[in-house]
Amino acid sequence: MELLPVRLPPGADLRSALETLLRQHGAGAAYVLQGIGSLSVAQLRLAGRPAPTELRGDLEILTLAGSLSPDGAHLHMSVADADGRVTGGHACAGCTVRTTAEILVALLPQHRFRRMLDDATGFPELSIARAHSQD
């Protein structure tokens, strides 16, 4: 495992930047261990909802964690607004960094993650394989 501390600047799309980071490092698997910072826009898909909910304003990232694969990211995030109300869900594209996002990523060079349709859930779920495996 290689730990990679990352700082995203103002205006960065949080999810897209992390997916790009994985490609730039040529990694087939990674985990976002934690993230803090601020957003001006959060796009969160709340539990059981088909589409993201947009939040705008001064938002603090309280938690950020999830998996990164060449097929995309699966990130969960909680944010607090200026009144301290907390909202959490799946972090979607369009989460815009306000001042900074400080994130710790663990690259897993011995593994390969893929997202494959799971008949039991109906969703693309994480498939884990050793990096040298063809699975």
C-alpha cells in the first residue's frame, strides 16, 4: 500500500479529480481513507434516491471515504452547511471545492478493482482481484 496525501484546490471537481489521480498513478485500485475541506457545491445521492441532490453554499466536508477503480469511484461523504445541518450520501460528479480538500488516498498496487453488475443487488458492485489475475 502506498499512502498518497492530496490537496485539491478551489474549483476542482472532487470526484473527477480523484478518478483522474488514479489514472495518473496507473493504479488499478485505491481507497480514499478520509477527507476534509470545504465545498461550494455538493452533489449527493441520498439513500434510495435515483438522482443527486444539489447543496449550495459554504459547506464543510466532515467525512469522505470510498473506493476508486478504473471503472469509477464509489465515495460517501457528509457535509455540514453554515447552520451546522449535516447531509450525507454518495458523492457524485459536480462537488466543487470551495477553499481546499485534503484527502488521504491509499493506492493498492497488488489489487485490481472493477465495478461489475451484481444480479442480487441490481447495481455495479465492487469486484476485487489480485493485480496479476485476469479476473
